[in-house]
Amino acid sequence: MTQQLPIPTLQPMARGLSDEQVRAIHYATLEILFQTGVEMQDPQGRELLLEAGAWESGGRVKIPENLVSDGIASAPSRIPMYDRLGNLTMPLELGQVFFGSGSDTIFTLDVETGERRRATAQDVEDIARLCDALDSIDFIMSMGNPSDVPPDDLYIHAFVRMIRGSVKPNVYTAKNRADVEDIYRIAVAVAGGEQALREKPFLMLYAEPISPLLIIEESLQKLIFCAEKGIPAAFIPSPNTGGGGPITLAGALTLGNAECLVGLIISQLIRPGTPFLYGMNTAAMDMKSAIVSYGSPEWPLGMMAQMDLARYYNLPAWAAGGASDSKVG
């Protein structure tokens, strides 16, 4: 009697780091958090870490290895993201890839005249509607900071315009915790209640610490609120090489990894199992202009490398692509 065995499916995968390099970056990350620590400007975040076993020295919070490993173990390896209608459209997990639009640009090209001008609230809604119709776009971001609304409320206006223009999962930005609270209340009303939103989230916060190793209150409080509510959040540092990070890509990756994991640890201390999206941005700073070069070769190399780290931690991850430094207008 013959037996038919399943034929394994081979999935080609680009890698930026070897297994040995991944482990080296991980252990160097642990050393940074234990020996150097982070400048924690948020009192609640500092207290959470200290109560969990970290300690303060020289104005910096030092984090032991067990807090890192416990945080990684607590974070889910899969984040189900839904559209506004309640359909599961983005199961964020290793092996799945989804694409979306960008965020927070100041200028746009007028589709009628070709003029380069400041983005408006209507632009945000129009672009969201376009993204909603494109099968190749899985989630939306604002693609513009509207200039025709009160500056203190621009992120709230952008979120409202995005959900008016699209039902797809929404990755949003915010100025501070108050913004996130207002956006959350809007999302709860749209979803039909807090429980409904928590069970089928259609929004995710995108927030950033400041490199090197500075966790500001405005940024962390946004993450903490999302953790309290059980809503997905991404905490994405930008240790650009030669700028906020070391000149070497390996050094920038190690720094960014440490900063991202601090956010992960705190989110899990707030609410174990809360959905957290791993990632970092490691473009290069142009030394001549002091402008971060999105089109630099370090950018895609860093993205590949951080995916290797995400696989090592078994965490869903954020990455950027399709960026350019080409001049327009």
C-alpha cells in the first residue's frame, strides 16, 4: 500500500539578517535596555516599569531581560483587523502582507490642475474614497494634514474624513492622548459600542517615540490609552542612521528595537495580550541637507532586517515601502 505524503510549499523570502545577526541584535538590545536604559518622561510609564522590576539610575529607567521576554511572550502573534462593516480583511500575522497609503503629508498635487498646494480636508476624504476602490490597497491613512481646519483638531478632522471616504481598516495618527480619546469615541459610535469595537477593531494608532531612547509623555500616553481599551497600536521609532540613530544600519536597528520593545513592554503591563504592532523606520539622514532620505538604500535594507527581527519575536510587524526622494512640482 502506498501512502501519499504532502508536498511542502516553498515560499521564497528575502532576508536582511542571518540568524546569527538577529540574535546579536537582540542581545545588544538587551544590553542597551539594561545598561543604558531609556529617558522616560511619562510618569505613568515610569511607575509601571519600576513596579514591574525595572529601576532608575541617573535619570534613566533600566529594564531587565525578564521584562523584555515577558512582554514579548504576552503580545499576540496575530492581530485581526476588520473593515468598518465588520468583515475580517487584515489578519496581521507572519506570512501575510498588506498594503496601504501613507500619512500626514503637508502638500498634495491637485488632480484637476496639477498644482502643488497644501492638503485640505476634502483631499483626505477624496483620497480615502480612491483607496476604498483600489483592490491593491488594504488599509488607509490620511495622505494629508488638512490645512483648512483648526490646527488643534486636524487629526480628528482627518479621521472623520477617512471614515467618510472608506470602509477599509484605518491607521490613524494623533497629536496627544486627548486626540486619541476623541477619535476613540467617534469609532465607538460608528462600531455601535465599546465591546463591538474591541471585538472587531477597524482602527489602529500609529505613534512614535523619539530616538535616541527618549519616551515622551505625549507619545506614550497615546499608546497607554489604546492598551487600556484593548485597541491595536503601533509604536514605531525612527532611529535614522546618522540622525537620531548610529551611522551603521546594525546600530540603528538595535536602537530602534530597544525603543519599540519599551512600548511593547508597557502595553503588556497595562493589559496583557493587548494587540501591538512591532516595527521601526531606519532611513538615512542626508549629511549635506540634514533631511531624512526616504529613497536611500538603507530604507529597504532596514525594512528587510526588521522583518527578520519580527519573525524572531513572532510578532506582526509594520514596514514602509514605495517611498521616493524624487522631486515633484
